[in-house]
Amino acid sequence: MDFNFSPDQEMLRKSVAEFLKKESAYEAVKDIEESKEGYDPKLWKKMAGLEWMGIHFPEAYGGFGDPFLSLCIIMEEMGKMAFPSPFFSTVIQCGILINEGGNEKHKKDLLTKIIKGRLILSLARYESDADLDPSMIRMQAHTSGDDYILNGTKMFAGDANVANKIIVAARTDEGVTLFIVDADAKGVTVKKRHTIAKDNTCDVIFNAVNVSQKDIIGKPGQGDVLLDSMERKATVAKCAEMLGGCETAMLMTAEYARGRIQFKTPIAAFQSIQHYMADMKLGYDACINYFYKVTWMIEEGIECAKDVSALKARLNEVYNTIGTLGVQIHGGIGTTREFNIALFFRRAKAFEFMMGDSQYHYEQVAQALGL
């Protein structure tokens, strides 16, 4: 197991960090959060010009074929800057589904457009239970001649409000099946939710939406297998983003504590504050080391479902602890828009439920251990 980054990966990390600090400082992030789109189309095109979208996809479709770790490096740097974009939904969730399950036509058409920044996708997977268990996918896709008709509501679909296409998980006679649907197709209605993270979380309503058989990813009934494979990687990628947020929140809080004077003494000298900071650092260190082990296991093709769940379950708790203690050390001002620690406090709570909360993942670990 080699935990050293390659020179190319070090260069990637540096270039992503420099770009985000220059193009999307925290004030810009707040402006993006308040915008109707919830992302910056100009920055999206610049990211495509830097070839971030194609870093992990095969060279045959215009990508670079880099290891999965390269995607995680990008996500970690985005997490450090609390950067809002459709990167996770488009490149990681939907991109990996298409790359692993799509036919050659899908890959040549859709992956090429993703890489060039000309296509934004959303995954409409969750329903009212908001559970990762495939058995909770109850939306029906009824046959109509050679096509299918979709009726139902999907919830918590990321970036559906700005997506060109939506990948929909629905149940056919064969089982869970994945359909590619145009976001502006007749019968599709997208409603953006108001969330604590101020992100593009949407409900998508399908009212007699017609979908062709050629728009199925993989084969009918294969959707649960494809989702399971993608979600393993997507969960780890989301963990990378969370770890980036943890690191920045800790550094930001430590800097504030060193500069905040009480009783002629920096509050960083107070024992209670030092205990808080120690708890934050211990939690982060344990998770970052475990994260790189799990990433390595994915790249080596080692079965790691239990490890992915253990990582996400614990990191949910750690990020929330870091966000909460960061705000407490800042005091009441930590919850305001004027102080940047609030960006991470809000994301910690929202990310807790993305790709499974701690209860779900601890149950997965228990099942894997036969408990």
C-alpha cells in the first residue's frame, strides 16, 4: 500500500486549489448560493477547459483514464473551499453510471459531452423513504409498446434544476432499471428545495413521461447492481469533499482562536478550547487515514463495502463535531453569513445524509459482520 501521491497528482491538487482560491473565494461561494442556478456556468466551462471532468474517464471518450484517487483529490479541494457545482452529480454519480453500465453509444455521446462541459446530469434515485436500499425504489415504469411510461416523484435529486438530462431509477417487471430522460421532456417537473446547505436539491415529478428502450443504461433489471457499484465510489468521493471541509474548518477555527482575545489572553490558550481543538484533530486524523486506505482498496478492486460504510458513518459524526465546535469557538457570530465557518457548519449537516447517514451505514457494517 503506497500512500504517496504521484507527481501528477500533486500537480493536480495544486492546480485545483489555486484555481478555486482565485475564481471562487468564499464571498463568491455565497453569491453562487444565492443565485437561481446554484452554480456558476462560467466557472463550469473553465473547469471543463482544465479537463477536470474527464480526469477519470477512458481516453477513448476524451478522458485521461486517471485513477479514482484523482477524482477524490478534486473533490477534497472543492470541499476545502465549500465550492458549489454540479460536479458530484454529473461526473461522479451519473458519469460513473454511464461509464460502467452504458452502451457504446451512451459513452461516446454522453461522456464526451460531460468531459467538454456541455452536459449536466442529475440522478433521480430517492423517494419518500430517502433510503439507499434498492427495495425502497418503488416508482413504476410501465411498458407501452416498445417504450416505457414513468409516473411518480423522486426526491433529493442533486442539480436537477440545471440538468440537461436526468438518470431515473424505476422499477420494471425485471427489477430496478435506469432510464436517461431529457430534463425538459413533456411531463417532467422540477422543484428546487430550500435546504440548510443552500444547494441544488430538487424534487422531480414524472407525469406520464415516455422513455425509449434505447435510453436504458445497461439492461432492464440491472439498475440495482449498477447503483451499488457507483454508490460505493460516490460515497468515498463525498467523503473526500467532507474531509476537505473538515480541514478548512479546523484551520479557520484555530486561526480565529489565536486572534480572539479574552481577559488579555488569546482564547486558544484556554484549556477548554484546546480540548475542543484536540477532539476535532483526532477525529479528522482517524478519518483521513482510513479514507486513503478505502480509496486504495477501490482502485485495487478489493471488496470494501464494509469499509466504505464504516468511513462514511464515522465521518458524518466527525464533520458535524468539527462544524459545531467551530461555531461554538467563534461564538454567535459563527452562525452568520459574515463568517465563513458557517459555510462548513451547514454543509456538515447536509452531507451527513448524502450517500447515507450514520444509522444506515452502521447497519451495513453490522450486517457485514453478521451481527
